[in-house]
Amino acid sequence: MRTPPTRKRLCCGAAVLAASVAVHQAAHADPASVVNAMRAQGCGRVPAAGVPARRHSSLDAAARELARDTKLGDALARVGYPAATSRSFYVRGSRDDAVIRSMLEARYCDEMNDPRLAELGVHQSGDETWIVMAVRTETPFADLRDPAAVARRVLDLVNAARAEVRRCGRDRFEAAAPLAMSAPLMAAASLHSLDMAARGSLGHDGSDGSSSGDRMTRAGYTWQASGENVAAGQRDAEDVVAGWLESPGHCATLMDARFTETGIAFALAPNKNPAVYWTQVFGTPR
């Protein structure tokens, strides 16, 4: 995300103040409607965006943060809004629609008609108005919207890899039988992925000190052999399996012919880097 611009201010001049006094009895403004009227009609030589900006509660909260002198980037981070592009606008001197529009048009019409700015938020206090407009970052994990489908895809890729003779570093592995999905192992994998995502930390030890075998047992799986591969940051099933196959240790676990069952899960951590954590658990039931 690029660094957002600093908050912009526009204070009304004497002419606007006079207009404000003349209409002080008017109804309080609806700044969101004012913005969308500008986006529908344009202003002067500025063409209209042609599409309204949707009101978003997180951007309302970000606008409130601006009123506390929070920088725009920090405000968006605090409210959990992942902005690809964002702008903030500030006017003071009136709560009347016509006056606010006049002030906004005088300085911000071009920016407010940016068709990319699809969402907006507003905060008013007294005669001051803060407006935030933004567009969300495209999720880098759009292919992970269906966890069950992702798990099946990982399983297909893993079984395709196991179906061939393979070298994992210096070790040669014969083709192995395909793995079957196990509900208890799925639960164990999900638990560990969620735990890693919550901590923003990759590893085999759980936050409670548990091992992969401990988690398998807790999930109700009685095992005679166990294994686990973990990863972080990969965008889809193809990336994570490719990474495991390129790592000799992970590849060896994946190709181990002793294992007959597996569980696969990932968890997203949108405010952390890496932002996705993967677990594949391998087991042989007793």
C-alpha cells in the first residue's frame, strides 16, 4: 500500500461564512449524499465518476480517527480497512449541504470523482466534517475463498506427487499410495493453522507447547505414525505444494509411504505478514 496523503484541510472564506449564516436554520448535512451528487454530476470541467461511493462503517470509524488527529494510514490500520488507494477530505464552517458541496467542489472535485474510490465514510463534529474515500486492496488470497475446495486441491496435488518416483534432496522415494482425507486430521490441521495465524508465527509447536502428535490425539485420532508439514505466505494450493516438494525435508514427509491418511487446512491472518498459514497432517491409524 502506498503511503496515503496527509489530511487535507479547507477552511471556508468570508463569502462562504456569509452563506453559512444565511442558511443556519437548514437541516444538517448528509455529506455522503453530497459526495455522491458530485460523483453523479461532476463539477465544472471535472467529469462525473458516474458511480456512487458506498457508505462503509469502517471508513466512518476511520473518519472519526481523523478527528482525533490520527494520520489517514494509521486510521485505516486501526479500523482494519485494507486500502489500496485512499483520500481524506476536511471542511469546516457549516453543516449545510449546499455550503459543504461548495467547499468540496472548490478544492476536491477532481479527487472525489476518482471512480476507483468505491467506498466512503463520514464523521461530523460541530461545523467540522471529515470524509474518507477508499478502495479495498484486492485480496491476494482470492483463490482461498472455499477452504474445502482448497483442501481437496492440495490433496489432489499431493497424491499426484506421491504417484511418481521422486528425489527429495539426496533421498530417492518410490511411488506411494494415495492419501485419504481424515476428519480428525482435518480438525488437527485446522487447529494448528489457526494457532499459527493468531500468533503470526510459523512452526510445529503449538502455543500450548503441543506437538503435531499431541494435536492428532486430542482430535480423536489414534495413530502409529504421524507427520506434519507447515508453510506460510503461499497464495494457493499449487504454491504451497510446490514449496513443500522443493524442500527435501517436507518432500520426504509428503512422500513417506507409511502414511495413509491426511488432514489439510489453512488460516488467514490479514493483519500479519505472512498473512496465511498452512498445515498438512499425515497419519497412519493404529
